[in-house]
Amino acid sequence: MPHLPRVAVASFSAPFYRLALDARRPVAWQRALTEMGARAGRVPRGTVVEHVTLGGRPAERVTNGATERPRAVLYLHGGGYVVGSARMYRVLAAHLSRAAGAVVFTLDYRLAPEHPYPAALDDAVAAFDDLVERAGFAPDRIALVGDSAGGGLAVAAARKLTDAGRRPGALALLSPWTDPGDVDGADRDFVINKAWGSACGEMYRGDADPRDPGYAPMYADLTGLPPMLIHRCTREVLVHQIARFSERARAAGVEVKTVDHDRLWHSGHILAGMLRDATDAAHDIGVFLRRNLDEPAVSPGRAERAVGADAGQ
């Protein structure tokens, strides 16, 4: 699929976001609308998608091109912990797989309000453990990647895994939402609005403390976490929150690279293959992941056999 002019993509994306991400709409409608929007994307030629199970949850195993080394990416989707799915991120996963030379797994973690915190966090940790224990990937050859709520979830999962002695090899955070209770900033940007974000944050929080580091990793001890690549968009609602999180991570001694995007909107990476800026951003992420996951720690045959055996579940 050729890239479309930015103005054309923006013209049909803006009304869609306003329609789908509206706190006044029932959650079921929000989910249906966002799933419909995902159908506009087309995976690049050579993409292979398999349906698998990780940590007891449905997931997609996406590859595009050679994955000669045992690198894996566990992708945690955005959507305020309330909407979103592995299917919605299939195209982005394919671009990341090609750029990183890695197998990308997109996880359908449980969503709020049916499953409030810590359900999503438990699912992310269980999926990572499955990649280690059943698929045979070494922890430091697995990257956690996520956008928006999935970015915050990736940090929270990395903290739990690092504390348990299974430190991931890298973190790539795209417009990460690390403090769902933060109400600072503009009322809305091109994609999200404060009312919708606040409603999603409350549905996910349940009975948790707003500063529980698993719920809001802005308040976690970030010491010892793996290298981070953080993409933020200069006009998004979360721009200042992301800056504060980046500063906290650096102060904790984490290796952090922050990239500002002037021509991409919140979680715009999902439009890779359609929007040139999104495709370029996905390539940048893949280069970072390849560099940080480059040294093989397990036999490629073992990792590929184990994961392939799960296909079709």
C-alpha cells in the first residue's frame, strides 16, 4: 500500500478519533468503532500472522522478513486500558518485525472495566514469562514495546520482571501514559481528550491507589530498568507528562533516548505503511530494538520451534 498524503490521512483520522474516543459513548461502541478503523490498514508483503496463546491470553505472532536471531518483541497496545486489540496493531507489528529482525507478539490483555488493575499487568508479565519458559527466548532478548496505555503497561511490567530477575532487553515507549491520574495539560489533542482519558483511567484503576506504581509507573522506582527509547509528539496532551517521566528515568540512571515528533500525533505509529512519518518512526524503533537485542542468548532453532508449535491455538 503506497503512503498517502499527510493531509489526506489527517482529514479522515480526526473525525474518526472524535467519534470513537468519546467518554459519552458506551464502551462496547468505542471498541466496535476502533476495531472498524483497524481495517483500513494493510500488512506489508511477506507478513506472516499466526494466532497463538501467551500467558493464557490470545495473541498474534507476526513476522516479516528474516528473523535469524532469537529476538522477540512483546507489543502492548494502547487504548486507555479499555479499547484496543492485537488485531488493531498487526500492521505496525509487521513493520517492527521487518525493521528489528524480530518476532513480534501482540497481546490481547484483559480490558477494563470488566477487568480492572492489575489484570492487564498480570497478563503482560505472564505473557513475557511464557516467551521465556515455553518459547525459549532469553529475557534480555525480549523487548517490551507499547503505545499510550500500553507504554505505561510496558514500564510497569518491566519493573516487576526486573525485580524478579527477568530483566527485558529494551523498552520502546510510544506516547507513554505513565500517570493515568494526571489531569494537567490541554483538554484535547488530535487523538485523545482529557474527559475520555480520565474516564478510562478510573475504569482501569478500580480500587487501587492512584499512585500505585503498577497502575501509574510514573511513581515507580525506575532504577535498573533496561534502555528506553521514548517517542513523543510535540502537540499531544501527554507531552509534559512524558517529559517528566523521561527526566525521572534518567535521574534513576536509565539509558534514555527521547525523540520528538513534530509531524506525528499521539500513537500515530499505528498508521505505519499508510503515513510516511509513521513508517519512518517504526523503522527508528526497529533499529533501536535490533541494536539492544542483537546478541543471541539461546538457540534460534529452539526459540522458533517452540513458538511455531503454538500456532493455531
